[in-house]
Amino acid sequence: MPKHRPLSEDALQLVAQRFAVLAEPMRLRLIQALFAGEKNVTDLVGVTGGTQANVSRHLQTLTAAHILARRKEGLQVFYRIADPTIPKLCELVCGSLEKTLSRQVAQFETVG
């Protein structure tokens, strides 16, 4: 496992803020929807099942955090993942959860 140097309080605050932005299920749904590429707000509303106001609010938060980028084309706004570490982070977390859940299921099956 790679060694990490301790972070300063300011750096820890920045890390905590980044995780706080990602700690919202709708924002994770939006990010997941953008793994396949750029989408406009209407597409994202359809994919996530959210309201336009709610989706737009979360897109604004993700864009302000530099996780997403936006571009305007006519009246439409398109979003894409701007931070290349986000898909890697999601893959890492999901892979870890999958292993943990698989172990728990195996333990349950052994006991049951």
C-alpha cells in the first residue's frame, strides 16, 4: 500500500468538502449517467428521474466543485465529467463495496 504524508488542516478541509459534494445520491446518479459521455439537462432529468429544478441544482453544485464542466449550445446546456479522477474513485469505491458485500454474503451462507 502506498505511503501518504499527513495532510494539513486546510488540506483535510478541502478533502472533506470534496467528499461532502459526492455524499448525495442524486449527484452520484448524475455522475454515473455522465460516464457514457456528455448529456444535456433534459437527458439527465430523464435518466435520473429527478425534477428539472432538483437536477439543475445538483449540476450547479457539481460544476462549482469542478467535478463537472458545462458548455452551452444554443439554448441547451451540456454537462460532462471534468475531473478524470472521479470515474476512478467511483470504480475504487464500488469495487471495494462489492468485495465487502461478497464476503458478507459468503459468511451469511456459511452460517445459514
